[in-house]
Amino acid sequence: MSDSDSTLSPEPQRTIKIIFISDYVCAFCYIGNKSLKDAIAACRDLDVRFDVEFRPFTLLCQSSVPEVPKVKGEKVPNRRDYLVRKLAGLPLAEDGIVARSTLAHRLSVKAYKVGGQAMQGHLNDILFKAAFADCQDVSDVEFLADAAEKVGLMDKTEAITFLQDTDCKNCVNQMIDAARASGVNGVPSIIIDGKWALNGVQSTECYLQILRKIAQSSSMTECASVVSVES
């Protein structure tokens, strides 16, 4: 037997699957995305890899904000006015645009299919920043097409065709229906390793505790009850 034959192959690196159900018009999802990213960055010392998949959820109903692309020059609802009305007049200094996120979700699902978590994560950063830091319209076809080109998903012309068609629409709808059927009625909702369910905004420290606990588990097939953590 040769030395190469007697050398044991290293065990495959443990993969921790994280499903992050969110909406691009949700400020709590914007915050939660950052907390999760920071926690994963702080786990570089662990012998695990993370597969993070963002799945869609829509908070705005079609009757409040239309899904169809807006006509150029048409007035866009102001986010502050919309939320003040929905929140019965509570004071809110936030500015921005109210827009349905279906097109953005379709692009995000496509990004994960084509480029995995790296491409989808890059797109998420662009979309969340646009919605909450730059007050841009995340339902605008031109903006989304530019974003698709920027992350390397497809060129702008292809992206416009994709967004004006129905590709990935059924997939997005099925994911949203599945989330609601499993009891999700608000976001963010995060499933970690199929064992931990977190609802609402969590701190980086909370994510770290869970990720390290899972990573340090001695058995990859250990069964555990789902633990629900409410914010």
C-alpha cells in the first residue's frame, strides 16, 4: 500500500444552511441582513461554511401599491406618507418610496440560481441600500436592470426582457405561499440549519451564539427541536 493510499481523505467541511425570508421594503430585514453578515464574518475561525439563501416575502398588498411597472413620470407614493397613514398617524421621520418588491424578488431568486449566495448577497446589498439609504425605487425596471448587470447576472437588455416577462414569478409566488403556509406572517424570518427559527430582528451576538453552537456540535445528524426566538 502506497503512502497516498494510506492517507485518509479529510472530512467534508460542515455546511450550515441559512434561509432568510425577507422583503426589500422592510427596514427590519435591512437591519437583520447586516447583523447576520457580521455574525458570519465573525465565524471565520470555525471549520464550517455557510450557505445563505434569501427567500421572498411581500408585505404590501396589491390594492395598496400596484405591481405593474409605473409609467414614466407617474407620481410614486412617498414611504413616510404611506406608513404614517398605515400606522394611524404615528410620527415618522423616515423618507423614501413605497413600492412592491415582486420584481426585485424575481431578480434575487434568479441571482441565487445562477450565482449562488455570493451573487444574491451582492444584489441584496444593492437593493437594501437603494431602498433605505438612497431612497430609490426598487420596483423600477431600469434600476433593477442596472443592478443585474452590476452583479454579473445578465446584461441590462437581457435583464429588462427578464423583468418584463414572467420568468421566476411562479417560483417567487410558491416560496411566499410556502412561507405563509408554515406560519410566517412577518419578516425577517430566519431558519438556521433546519433547527432554529428566529422571527424578527436579532442581534449579531444572538446569531453568533446559535452559529457557534451548531458548528461545535459533535454530530452532523443530531436532531433538535425548532426553537422560536421572538424579537
